[in-house]
Amino acid sequence: MYRINTNNNRIEKIEQRSFTELGFKERENLQEWIANEVSVLGEDLLIIQKEFSGFDDTQAFGSSCA
């Protein structure tokens, strides 16, 4: 990926970094971004339901599943 520098009419390569390196998380960040701007996936999609962890009994189990 490149950044366009309009001051000197050049492109500058951007260092590739992971979401983990940047401190982003799937649930707190990625899912919310997509839910709020579904067009980022490049298709005409409808989100029927998204993950929710705010129920009282989900907090006791954390994020692990058996």
C-alpha cells in the first residue's frame, strides 16, 4: 500500500503492519468497522446479526468456547 504525497507529487510505500501490532481487536474494532460501513467488503450485503457479549451470563465465560 502506498500513501500519496501531494506536496512533492510522489507516492511513499507504507510499512505493512498487522492489526495485532497496531492494537486492534476483531470484536472491538474490525467487527464494528464493518458493521458501520459494510460497503468496505465491496459487495451489497445486509448484516442480519452481529456478535454481542453484553449479556450477564456471557461475561462469566469470557471469550473462550468449548
